Amino acid sequence: MYFFAGFAALHISDDQAAVRWLLKARQTNPTFNLSSLYLAAAYVGIGEEENAQANLAEYLKVRPTFSIAGWKKWVPTRNPVVAKQRERMSDAWRRLGVPEDEPPVADR
């Protein structure tokens, strides 16, 4: 539940609260790597770029092909309010260097 509280706080731009909740989520379940991804966005929101980069790097160890386009496919929304909230997260990840497009699928 800590993760969802942090995710909700991030959606409403309460980045300080998002960091607190997401840190609790990671402490409670270190194997749930989405906490690190969203922590990266929350840390950008409070101006802690170094922590943001560290958390994104932790997430990318598990999901090295993460991209903005892939994330948008994974969490689609038709609600314009939620779409605007999620665009703020995308912007944070772009700022940290996350690629826009998914990498090409290797030929088999």
C-alpha cells in the first residue's frame, strides 16, 4: 500500500510525500522495482537530481530497455487529468535521459 500512496502523491504533484511513501515501499519490499522508477520522478520534482539518477539507474538494472513510449503503452489513460499528471512523470524521466522510443526488436 505504501507504493500506491506514493504513486498517488506523485500524481497530485506532492513530490515530498511521494518520496516518503515510495521509500517506505522500497524498504518494505526491495524486490518491487517500480518504487525506484517512481522515486526517480519524485526526486526530480523536489530538485534532488543525484537521488533521481541513482534510483533510475537501479530501475534500469532490471529494465534496461525502459522507454517513455513503452511506459505509455503499459499505463494508457483516456482521462485528460491523469494524462497530464503522467506527462509530468514522463518529463522527469526525459530529463534524466530516458529514451523516448522503444529500442528495435533484435532479429531472431
